[in-house]
Amino acid sequence: MLWKRIVVGDHERALITKNGHFGGILAPGEYRLFLTPDILLDVEKHNVRELVFESTWADYLAQERPEIAARYFTRVETNELQVAIVYADSKLYQVMLPAKRLLFWRGAVEVTAEVVNMIDKPKANFYLVDEAKAGLLSLDNR
């Protein structure tokens, strides 16, 4: 039996798992957890200034734990006929293609999104932009 000390910085959140099961998300602060020898603790630290939550736990939280996802994240999701224009503090952050889901950390900036149904835009064209390049998207003259 031992005590595990976890320190979460001001711009961090920590996702903890115990024996491969989701255990929670820790806000900034110092924590001491009591562990028995049969408990394997894993701690994933995330910087909330990196807005997108990238973890193998993202789909689990979105589908199985929506109450936790709503508390810590802004969820943006598109279906096969939609794109989403995502803003961070009212500035264009990214455009999400159809059939995608992302979780954006709450707290660092305000993330909002406008989901656009492409079925209303029958002449819409999609262009893939290489990762090292930039593209410009205009919808309804915006």
C-alpha cells in the first residue's frame, strides 16, 4: 500500500485510469491517492492550451460518459453531410470535415462552432489541403 502524489498544473488536466478503467479527470491542484498493490494507476496529463483533447479515451468519454464530457469539453460533431467551422475566442480555428467528432478543452479559450449542412449546398466542392499548406474556405460569402 502506498500513497501516490499527483500534481496538476494551472494549464493542465489529468485523466486517471485504475487497472484500465476510467477513474476521472483531475483539475489543477495537488492530489494524494491511496493505492493498494493490486491497483495499476495511469495518469495522462494534457495541456488545455492545446485545444483538442487527443487521447484513446476521447470516444469512450463522448459515448459512455457524456456528463463528464460536457463538464470538461466542448463537443463538436459532424455527420456525413455536414462541415463545422470552429472558432477559438471568436477567431477561425479550423474547419472540420464530414463525419468527425472532436472534444475541445473548456477553460483556456471559448470554443464555438457553426455546423453547416452541405445538403443545402449541392454545388459545394471539397478540396483537401496538404498538412504543410493553408487553404481558405468561404461559405455564404463569409
